[in-house]
Amino acid sequence: MRRDDRRRRVVLVLGVLVLIAMISPFILPLLANGATPADTSDDDTPVVVLGTGGLTWEDIDDGETPRIAELAAEGYSANLVVRSVGSTTCRTDGWLALSAGQRAAGERDGGDCLPPAPVGTETGTETGGEWQVPGWSEYVEGARTDRFDAVPGTLGGSLAEAGRSAVAIGGGAAVALAEPDGTVADARPTTDDDAELGALTASAIEDGADLVVVDLDPADATGRAPDGEAAPGEAAPGEESPGEQPPGARTPAELDARVGAVVDALAETGSEPTILLASLYDGTRTSTLQALALTGAGEGSGLATSPATRTDGMVQAPDLLPTVLSLLDVDQPTGLVGSALVTRPGDDDPADRAAGLRDVGVRALAVAPLVSPAVLWLVGLNIGLGAAALVGLNRRVLAALGGTERARHRVLRVLRAAALVVASLPVALIASSLLPWWRFEPAGLALAGVTVAGALLLALVAVGGPWRHSLVGPTAVVSGVTAVVIAADVMLGSHLFLGSVLGTQPQIGARYFGMSNHYFALFATASLLLAATAAQALVARGRGRAAAAAALAIGAVATAIDGWPAFGADFGGPPAMIPAFVVLALLVAGVRVTWPRVLLIGAVTVAVVATVSLLDWLRPPDERTHLGRFVGTLLDGGAFDVIWRKLGRNLEILVSSPLTVLAAVGAIVVVVLVARPLRRPDTAATSDYGWLVRRPETGTTTNGTTANDAAATSSPGTTATLALPEAAQVLKPAAVALLILWIIGFAVNDSGIVIPALGVALAVPLTLALLASWLLERPRHGPLHEADDRGDEGARTAVDA
């Protein structure tokens, strides 16, 4: 009967997890928040794309750029992520991204990015003619050999297949509209005269073009200066200012006049085309968010967004190709990574909207140089804490400090306080974005101040609330706050994540929402520690089954948040979380983890992950997360390439990241202070650290009974004379579950050592805090070590004093 009950519980857990996976696609539409696709109701409305580079929202205001500001106010605006193959995106890279719908790079001459070749006059008069893009084969070959699988010519090929006419004005526009063989059906030379450019664009519309793409920049503008030297008017490398213009580029005021001339000429045609103004590439060697404005694509005005980013006012360059095809009602080719823009009408003031977009850009620029220092400080503090614990808890060091109970308690209180502060730093770094620290100078000092204040506050709450009397209370508070903050952020739109030193920088063009590897490591570790502390409270009352149920419930919620496409959308998270939580539940319930049970856990994990991924893949292509896209890659035969790339990335990070040192030091601390004394209790009498985990064996109480006798008659929950494994019964199960979580997380993600290292950054300080709390509760009349019983009377006197 008992075995049947266990089987029923396993079936119940499996059913709940599968049910969560099945209902997720039906919940997604409820989270759309009123977003609507860019209007394609009138298929005859022409589309005009105005492309430039180096234009950010800091450059746009009613004074210097009134026409661009007016264009943005009348329609929909966003920050555009233009990240290409390299760390910065030059002019040809930007136009190739529009052509391929994916990251692709143009030719370089040393460090200099070569501009697109200008359209030759031999193509014809202003009526245009066929043009073969010079160097097209190099573009195609370069895209074939990089890791993004870009296919230049996708836009031009899709338009030609659908029978849509398109006109390219200028060299960059010709790159964007070239068909897969590099030919452009109708390419026209650009002109430096603004009025002539406007007339040329209007003429193309009057000729019946469905799409006109205009390169607003001079023919010789590269998009940025050579990497090895500073261009005229630029600072030296390492001192670039995002506001400086590259050689040959137009100033914002000059560009505004050019845009105004085109808009005025289009207005005279009476066609009312949809206008997409996009800054397609970086203006300097510093990668920045660029400006985008879209008019005529829907009623009202507001922010543009994309299913690929799920962030209001944030779109990426690969979204532009599907957006243009959607505006022209052309079927999108399979395999696109971007999605058509959606418009989100709002009633806010256009000036406030522009200020918000500008603030996002400022934040992105401010956080980028702070990521490495913040991580190094986190690593350094954890290593320092581990070293201090190894030294401060050594019995010989304590004896040198006087060996008195007062000295021991002083060391333990300092250790517990430092451990809780260090454990609170990761969530404090994440929550720091609740305050606009990036608006202050120096931004790094402001971030440090906000983070330290948050960590101190959380540590005080952990040791100052009613839970302070519980051995695992502080651990529960810090891990619970960490898990809740991250869960709330990913469920409410990842506003803290986007632009955090432990999240992602939007200009990098990686992940815009959900669980990154950093987020997953902290969230999964915190959730598992929270489940362990909840189980501890029940195990202490002899309710093992209830403890297992509580651990499973917390694990199910945490796994759903992490893997749900609408929230975490994390493909590599559930395969690590499910077995970790199930093993934790089995161990706290007193059930042995046998090989048949391991295989069953693995089967359940695979079934859940496969179900969620398959259901995500069944959704429309532009609504899929990377879970569904991985299924598509698997069906296309590209899974091996993905796995090989992840393995290579893991090995690269493993040997180059300072987080490897953090993981190693954390492992040493746990093995020396906890794991080895627990596994070798026979060495407690001679080990320098054996006294940390054992029950005090010596000494009598005031009524003459031994300490062990007092423990036997104490009330339930008393931990004063219990050994550490007896006081914290779930310590070993939690350690086993954490190892499972980190090892599988390391294996199935492409983050290398990041997952176990950041897990260590949270779990090891909390373990030290728990150890210090337990030692502080031990009776004061017991010796620190059994060596006192071997005749060291001087030491005994010092300790008993």
C-alpha cells in the first residue's frame, strides 16, 4: 500500500507539470496588453524605408531635429538594437541585416569597414535600371561562414517572388533590396541635394513602386572610424563619445533637413505611404541603441515593440525584414529570427515618450562598462569570505585569539553578518535598477551605493525579524527574496533584467526577456534553498511527507516560471530544475534514490521539456520563443550544430572566466568546513574543523546532567546540543540537489561555469551563515575540540573561561 501511494504521488506530480505545459499557449494571448500588428489593411499603401546610422534618441529633439521629432510623435517609436557579427555595427552591416533578416557583416579593409558601393550612373536615368551589387559574393561567403546562418538577398528574393516592385536609392539601399544573386531590379543613384532626393523618392512612388528604400547617407560614409586610429573629431580608442559622428556622416540637423525634404515631397504625391525611419548602424566604436520611427502603420501613436523582444520601445534589426514584408502583405520565409513590429498605442505625451527611450539608451551605455567590475567584485568578495571562514573557524586560530567563548562568538557574529551581506549582493544588484542610478555621475559609484545599501537592508531583515530564532530563518529570507524578485521581474516584463549587470545589455542583442543564464542560476538556487528551508520546518516536526510535498510544490511553481514561454522561456532550465527538486523531495521523505527512480525522473524531465517545446513550436513562427525554435532546428537537422556550439562556448568560458575561481573556492570552503567533517566524524577530535559540525560531548548542565542528556529531554525544535546534521536535517539533501542542479545546468546551457559559480555565490554564503547561526546557539560550557581531553589543560581552562 505504501508503494502504491508513492506511485500515485509521482503520477500526480507528472500530471500537474504536464498540465502547466499544456495550458501555457492558451495563456499567452492574455498577456498581449493590447499590442496589435502593424496595420496591413490596405495592401496598396506603399512603404518607404529611410535608412541612416549613428542617430540615437539623444540626438532627437524639437529644436535641432524638428522634422524627425515630428515623425516620431505622429507614429510609433522605439530603440533599435543593431548589433551585428562584431562588437559594433558599421554601415554595410546594417544594410545587410535588412537584406538577410539576420546578423551579417560587410567587408573590412584592416579595421575599416568598407561602405556599400555607390549605384553607378550606367544603370540609367532617374527611372532606374538593373544593378549588380559589387562584392556581393563576398557578402554571401562571409554570411555562410559565420555562426548566424544569414542569407543575404532574403528581402529582395521574397519581394520578387511575390511580384512586388521595389526601388533602391543609394548604395546601402541596393544592398538591402538585392536578390540572392546580388542583382537589383531597379536601383537609382543618390544625390547630396536634399530637394533632389525628395523628388527622386516621390518619383519612385508615382511610378507605382510598392517599396522604396532610401540610403540617406553620403556614398563614402563608412559608419565608423577605423579600429586602430581616432578619426578627425573623435576621441582616442577607449575614450569614444557616442555623440560624435564618424567621417563623412551627416550631423543630426543635416539629417533632419534631408528627412524633411523627403517627407514633404511624398506629401505632395497624395499617396500617404507608410514611412519607416531606421538608424541601422553605430556611429562610433561604441555600440549604442539607435532610433526608429514608424508612421502610417496604425491609428494613434505610441511605442513599437516586437514579439522577439517583448519590451515596449525595443526592437531589433532582424525585425525590420519581417516588418517590411508584413506591411506589404508578403508571406515571410521560414527560419527568420525576427518578428514583425507591433504597435502599442498610448496617450502619453510624445516628449515624455522620447525621454523614456532616451533614458533606456543612457542606462544601456552606463551599465555596459560596469558589468566586468561588478562581477569581479562579486567574485572577490565571495573568495574573501571563503578565505576568512577558513581562517576564522580554524580551532588553532581561535585558540590564538584567546580561545574564550567571547572571542568565538565575536568571530561567529562577524562571519554570519558578512555571509548574509555577501549572499544578498546578487539580488541587490538586480533590484538596484528600481532606482535610476545611471542618471548620476559617476554612475559606477551610484550603482555601488545603491547595491550595498540594498544588501545591508536585506541582511538586517534576515537577522532582525521573527524568523531570527529559527536556524534556517535567515537563509529562507535571503533565498526567498532573491527568488521572488527574479520571478516578479520575468513575469512583469523583465524591466530589471534588461540593463542590469546580472541581466543583459540591450545593445548586445542577446536576450530581452525571461531567464538568462545568470538569472537562472540565482533563481533556481534560491528556489531550491527556499524549498529546503520549508521542508526543514516540517521535517523538524516529523512530517516528512508534508516536507516532500512542500518541496515539490515550490519546485513545480519555480520550474513553471522558468520554462513557461510567457515568462522565463528558458529551454535549459527545466532539465536541471525538475530532477533537482524531485531528488530533494525524495531525500527529505526518507526515500532512497535508486537507479530505477533516477531513470523515471529523467523520463519525466524529458517528457515535460519536450511537451513545452513542442507546444511552443506549434504556435505561429513569429510568436515562438527559442524553445519552439530549437524544435524547428531539430527537425531541420541542425541540432548537432547547436549542441556543438554550446559545448564549445562552455569550454571557452570555463577556461577564461574568473567565475571558475569562484566555483573552485566555494567548493573548497564547503568541503573543508562542512562536507569533510560530516563524512569523517571520527576525525572530530583531531581536525582543525571537526568541532564545527559535532554535538558537544563534554560538560554538564547546572543540574548535573550531561549536555547529551539535556538534548534528549529538550523540547522539539531545540538545537542547542544537536549535531549539525540533526539540527538541519535537510542540509545533506539540499547539497545533493544543488549539485544536480548545477551539473545539469552546466551541461545543457552555453554559459560554461556561470551557472554553478553564481549558484555558489548565493548558496555558500548562506551555508556559512547557517553554520555560524548553529554554532552561536551551542551551549557555552563545551570545549571547542576534543584535543582538550588529551591533557591540554591550559587550553581547556582558556576555553571554559
